[in-house]
Amino acid sequence: MKNLWHQTRSFSSTAQLLMANQFAINLAFYMLMPYLATHLADDLHLAAWTVGLVLGVRNLSQQGMFLIGGTIADRYGYRVPVIAGCLLRVAGFALLGWVDSLPALLAASAATGFAGALFNPAVRAYLAAEAGDRRVDAFATFNVYYQAGMLLGPLVGLALLAADFTAVCSTAAAIFAALTVLQWRALPARQGEQEQLADGERTGVLTQWRTVVANRPFLLFSAAMIGSYILTFQVYLALPLAAGLALGDDGTKATTGLFIVSAAVAVAGQLRLTGWAKHTWTAPQALVRGLAGTGLAFAPLALVPPSAGRQGAVAQLAALTVAVALLAAASAVVYPFEMDTVVMLSGNRLVATHYGFYNTVSGIGITLGNLAVGALWDFAVKRGALFVPWLALAATGLLCAAAVHRLARGGRLHRARQETVPAPA
């Protein structure tokens, strides 16, 4: 904690505010979201497909709108979408706790998702601009606060559930209301570097997007990194499925424990891992080795076949714990260098739009990847070959690492030229 405090204090007051904001954002989000499906099914008695629809609308409205959020941030400054996103979360979370009709729930879910699409690219672009040459250290510190919010959120939410789900939603909405006021009063306006026409006017939205799409090194890097997002998402999909299969009714408790292990490893190890990686490797080497580590994290599960009895359950739980810890550590190595690379490849132009596009591509990749992982899981369960999905996930990480290594060797991860795409006649 002492090291975290000194590291945080070494950045500007604005950067510190952004880090504290992210902790509060994740605290409020994760005190509510893990329990939303249970509330919809058990308290409101909605059908399973309806529960899936409400959750799917939230994910789609966030992942599908990241590019819009980043575009808004580059056109109108980073402060506006950060405040607007927090204000929208106030409305969305308040509605989720008080309404019971499907149209209202869908509207609340969409508002909650779009709020994330507004402030996520803006916050990262703002932090990158504030950090200057210390972007890697800034994103490493930022990730500690990010993971700490994820760690404490479900625990606070569980305590508030002793009252009811409305108390959880109301508290989460109150946190976002306080954040809105705090940022309105304390967050300075900040405009990113934009593409401009010869007469100094701002380019149009379509020209902003063409600038991003024309950035071939950035597109190649975005595609190469899709696999890493598929792997990190398995904390929500394949790993809980494995826990349920191995431990039965105790699988839910084990899954909660795995979430805690993942966040705790990131909180405790992020700064040390980043400092060690910076002094040991170049940025591309850190990316490649970290990505390989995310794939190899699934190897213990392939090596420990499921077996009946208490010993089999203990062995599976141990393998799951090791896999989650390795995945969290490898992801902690990757994250700050990944975020820095996005800024570098953008040429420090339209940074929020680049982040928005990057997150949209990652979201599409996660959706398609989860379909593939789910199909592999069903195949493996029917054939009694549960090593298959784990080997496929391990191979995904190694292929992702190989792709980034090839980009680095080909000089594709160097700073992009700062060019302006001309407006259409």
C-alpha cells in the first residue's frame, strides 16, 4: 500500500482523480452487476431468455458504442463524456432497482451500458495525456485501482443484499451521483489532439473514423490482441463452468473465490510486475511474454483431468486457482504496455477514438470467442475430453503472442506518423 501511495502521488492531481474515479466506478458497478441476473430471475420472476436479453442489451450498448464514445471525447473534450457517463449511470442504476417492467429494465440496461461506452475511452485518453512519457506507470497504477474496485464491489454488494436489491442499486446510484458532482467541480477540461483541416477547422466524424481505419499498424495490433480478451473473459465463462462441473453446488462459492483471487493478484502484483517488466524487457517483449503467459495459464487445467471423489475436487480446485492466478499475473504484465501501445500507434491523434475502436473490436472478438469456447465445452463434456477447450485456449494465447511478435519484428509497433486525412470534396 505504501508503494501504491507513493506511485499515485507522483502523478498530477488530475491523474489521481481519474484513478480514484475508476475505483469508485468499478466499486459501484461490481456491487450490483454480479447479482442482477439473480434479481431478475428470483425477485422479478422473469424467464431465462428475458434475463439474457436484459444482460445482452447492457453488453451490446457498451461494446457496440465504444467508438461513438471515443469520437465524442475527441470532438468535445474528455471531461464532457466522463461526466455524462457517470450521470447516465445514476439514472440507469436507480431504474434497475425500482422498476419491474421489461421495457423499463431494457432502457435502464441500455443506459448503463452506453454510460460505460461514454466514459471508458475518455478516461483512458485523458490519463494518457496527463501521464505524458510515464504512460506505462500511469496505466499500471490505474489498473490497481480498477482491480481494487472489482475486488471490493461484490463484497459490498453482498452485504447490502441483506436489506434488498433496491438498497444495492440505490447505493450504487448514489456513488455515481457523488462522482458526477466531484468531476463537475474538480475535473479540468482537456481537449485531445485532433485531426484538422488546412484552415484549422475540425474534421468531420467520418473523417475521424477514416483516420483510424487507415492506420494499418493499429488495425493489425487490434486484431492480434483479440485473443487476449477472449482469454481474460474466461473468468466469467469457462472457469465457472469448470468449477460447477467439478464441485457441483459448491461451484458458485468457488467461482466467487476465483474472482477474489484474480483481483487480489492484480492489486498486489501490478506495480511490482510492471516495474520488473520495464527493467527486464522492451515493451514488445513484455507484450509477447505476457500474452504467452495468458495462454499457458490454462495448461494446469489440461494436465489435471476431472475425477470423482474429494481428491478429484481438490485437485480441480487447485488447478483452477493456479490458472486464475497465472492469468491475472500475465494480464497485469500486458495491460499497461498494451494501453501505451494504442496511444503510440495513434500518433497521439484521436486517442479516444482509437481506444473506442479498439474496445469495439475486442467486444466483437469476445462475443465470437465465447461462442466458440461454449461449443468446444459442450463437445468436450459429451466426449469426456475436457482437455480440449483448455488446450484451445492455451493455443490462442500463444498465437496471439506470435502475432504481436511478428508485428514487432516487422516494425509495425513503432509510433505512427501524424498525418491528417483530407476531408472529402
